[in-house]
Amino acid sequence: MDKKLCVLPCNGIDKSLGVVARTVALKLIEKEPEMNLICPVLLNTSDERYETILKESNIVIIDGCMTRCATKLVDERNQKIFKRIFIPAMSKQFKIKPGTNLELNENGQKLAEKISIEIIKELKASEYDEISIEKKLEEFDFYEITVDKYYFQVPKDGYFFNENDCWVKPNGNTALIGISDYLQNRVSDIMFVELPKVGTEIEQFDDVGSFESVKTVLDLISPCSGRIISVNKDLKEHPEWMNQDPYRKGWFAELELKNFDEDWELLMDGSGYFKYMKETITKEKEEMDFKN
Amino acid sequence: MSESYDPEKETFMGVPRKKIPWWPTIDYVKCNFCMECDKFCPHDVYARIEGEEKKLIVKNQYNCVVFCRTCAKTCAPDALSFPNKREITKLIKKFRSENK
Amino acid sequence: MSKKKGYVIPCSGIGKVFGSIGRETAYIVVNELAKDKADLECLPLIVKGKKEVIEALKENKIISIDGCPLKCSYNNIMDKVGRVDAQFMTTDIVKENRDLKPEPYIIPIGENTKELSKKLAEKVAEKINELLENKVEVE
Amino acid sequence: MKKKVGIIACSGEKLLGGTLSRAAARIVVKKLKPHDTIVLCQPLFAAGGLERHGGQQERNFAKEHPTITIEGCEELCSKIAVERYSGPVAATIRVDEIMKAHPEFKPKSREDLGKDGLKLAEIIAEEIAKKVDELDKQR
């Protein structure tokens, strides 16, 4: 198991949040000397320079603004990602505003320090072993119904659903999207996925990519609007993750949310969707029995 | 579809299904009656009519899953079209706000 | 010392077509492609832990063929015999041949299913040759 | 909601009885009793406890529902698997005995049942369906 880590900050020098991104990276190197620092400018001009390091490492990507230069630099690679940090979201989370000064003020330093501690904490908790999985796999509580030998699960918190059986899991101003346990059960073994292109702007309920089983082909109908910032490339190799772990390892794409406050109004939370799903299953069963 | 199915009671996002004009429209100039859409659709939206000129029709329009347009992807001559999703979303929002 | 054989153990999953591809593949290998080198054994007997069967497997090469990610064949053999020399997934051959969609029915199997099984059988037979030619024992 | 009956076939790869038990199980769940029965995967019993629910699905189902096992030979692999992981079985059908009782049908081979074999599978399937009805009456 590879345990190497590297860090790629956006290094924006024209905004204080970019300077925070750079400072976080420097603090990480200071705290974890084994970690490799990737210079975004050098990576952009001669990426062969970092080829080996990137191949062998999991990366921490730090973006200072919505342009997400650091993210874009690794988007096209099949890069193992440990964590993505979006400084404005962290600033909100810690309620620390670094101001606009390009020479970091006390608050800016404090924010960078807090973020770096947070990353190290997570790193230790992961014991390095899990980090090749791009998205953190949290345990979650779920509602469950058993029909014959099949189980249908719905996470209790953190996920929102549309009536097309797709979910969104927001985290700050980004979100993961995927399909529900019910939908994966319905289509059965997924063999192929067509992932959307990174950078695509989508509206709520647009189709984003598709997945195909022996039985059928279906589109994923996005529960929210936004811009695709990453896709789960591992699904190309492991489409079965959508069946085995639809709410976590089987995530489909990551979006930068555009209008979630409004999108949210047309979505169900875990308990709402569970009720909806149960009704659907009962209806299907009744129809079957009727035909019988 | 069985008789226990009652379209009158169906809703989508809290809106009566019958208030949402979402279903495919067949362009009979393009359609070559390959029936791929009908073979695909598990909801009995289409029906095949033997001996008629229009050998395929949209029969159960309200069975169509709102926002699903996967059948259109099976259509080689590109003869199927759907309403604009934004318009439909707007309509759903409008209905919901008026009927709170 | 008697000549070694390659035991082909498909999962024979019964719920979906992927298990049937494994079963058909095993039959093609032992009946046609690697007649004198390959043999079959019942997976249920391995699951049950029948002594003679386990002993026979231990002394020969073992190839598992599974139809779903739960890998019943592989896992049960690992559990009871402790070794698998090569493992195959029928879903891989389906993925590699996107134009050949296996028919959903299994009694009897469809044309595409048969074709896919043939393709997988070629790979399995080749692997058996490779395993048996290899003079170095991998224990 | 009525509880479904689990059908577990030995599916043994090496013998004709396995292929027959498999075919009969499919005929029951697809044709004769599609709404009263569900097919369970025998090897999954032992391989249980994997990813998410995996094999636990089969074990739990058999704990809470009546199950009928279909055996290809005297080894009774399915029955033993179910009893080990879930509890007593509701009924056991012996394919080898039904074969003996119907010498007029001569299945072609374990690979291809042929016309006679399919007929025999139908007969076995009807036996299973009868058991399902009996179980229904008892409940």
C-alpha cells in the first residue's frame, strides 16, 4: 500500500485566499516533512517533472478561489486524491476572515494554521490505509426495508433525493451526486458508465452521464444545478461499486453548487425519500401480485 | 400496466402527474418504426398499432417518468423529442408555491 | 509423480446470467479446449468441505470463475483449500465485449452468452497451459 | 405480505443432477411459482458476510422463510449449507431419486440436458411446486 502524500496549492498570489492556500501547503510540509510539495506553475509547464511523485502519491489539493486552478491541473489525470480543500469554504467553517491584505494578517495566519491542523488530523485518523479512496467513506445511519431477500437502504442524514432516485450530498459549496440503493437494485449489475465531462454546467434535473446494466441503460438525473468539478473515474474500472456501495464508493460526479438553496426545495431528505421509496416498492409489488 | 394503477392519484414532486406535460412526441417524418423506444420503455408509454400507418403511438403519456428521456437515446433517426426541462421545473415550482 | 491438472471451479450463480457464463465456460474448457489438462469439481462439495475433493484440489492447480463481486468460488476455495492459482470474473468478459449483450435467460443459455463463454474459455485454457508449464511451484 | 419460499439448488457442476436441479429451480421461480418463491444462491451461504449484506442476504432470508433444497446427489450439499448457517429446511427434493423413478427420460448430458432432460427438469419442478403448495397450506 502506498503511503506517500503530496500537496498542490493553487498558489494564487493576487488574492489573500490564494496566499492562505499557499501558506497551508507550507505549514503541511513543515508538520509532515515526508510530504512532497507540488508547484502548480512548474506542474503546468513541465508536468513530467512530477510524474513519478504524482503516480505514487495521494494528493491534497488546495484551491483559493472558484477558478479552482489546482483542481484543474489534476482533473485530467487519474490522480489518487486524499482531500480537496476549498479555502473560502474553510474560512466560512472556521468563521475566520483573512481580509484582503496580500501580506497575511493575524487572521490569515490563524486560518492557515487551523486548516493545516485539520488536514493532519484527518491524515492520522485515516492511518494512511484508506487514503487511496478518493472520497472519505463515512459510516452512516440509514433507514432500511427488506423485501424478500433484498435490502433497500437510505441514509438518514446528509443526502437529498429527487423523484428520479438520484441523490446529492452537499458539503459546503460542493456536492457529490449518485444513484439510490433502490435504483441500483432495479437496474441490477451495472457494467458500463458514461461519466460527464469535467467543466460541464448543468441545471437541476439535467441528465449527467449514464450507466448501463445487462437489463437497461439509464441517465443519472441530477438533483441539483452546478458545474462538474470531478468525476469518479474509478467507476470505469469498478462500475459494480454503484451496486455495492451506491451512497459512498459509487458516487458519480462532484459538482460546484450553483443554486442549492433553491434546488433544495424540490428535493426530499432521507426520511422523505424513504417513505417515497417504500410506496414505490409496495406499488410495484401490488402490480406484480395483481398480474399473478 | 395493471388495473390497480390509478393515474388520477399519481403525483410527481407533490404535483398531480396530469398537470405535468412531460412525455415524448414522435416525429412521424423521421420515425422508421424500429420500435427500439418501445422495447426499452418499462412503463408502457408507447403502444404498437398493427395495420395502421402510425404503427407506434404514445399511448400512456402519464406513465412517462418526468425528466426521463432515455428512450430518445435508443432512437437512431432521432424522432423523439421532449419538453424543455427548465420549463417543466418552473411549472412544478409554480404549482407547488400556489398550492402550499 | 502423476501429471498435474487444472481444476476449473465456476460459481454457477443461479440468479443471473453471469453465473451461467462461468458454468458454460468451465464445460467448454474441460470438454474441448483443455480436455486432458482440466477437470471439474462441484463447488457445493468444496463448500461442504468433502475431504477427497479438498485433497485433490490441494495437489493440483485451481482456477476459480466468478459471476459477481461476492466471488463465491474464489472465497470458498480460499476458505477451504487456502489457495487459488488463477481467478476469472465473467463480468470482465462481458465488459470487454460490449456488443455481445448476454441474454437474460439461462435455461437454456442464449447465443451471445455462449459466445461470451467461448471467449472466456479460451482465456481460461490458456491460463491452465501457462500454470501447468510453469515448473516452479507456487505454493 | 405473504412470505416467499426460498429455493436452493445444489447446482453441482460435475454431475447431471446438478444441472437438472438448477434447471428445475429456474422453472419454479420463473414459471410455476414466480410470486411465491425466490431462488437463493447456494455457494453464497458459506461465502457470507462480505461487502454490505452480501451472503448475509441468503442466510437471513433462510432463517426467516421456509426453504426447499434441491439435491443432485446423496451428498445433500444444499441442505447441509442451509442447516449450518440458517436452520432447518422445510423440505428436500432428491433429483437423483426422481431420475431413477423416470427411466423413460434420458437426459443428454450435464452440459446440455436435451429434450428429455428438460422434460425431467419440468417434472422435478412440479414436485417442488407441489411442496410449495403444501407449505402454503401449513401456514
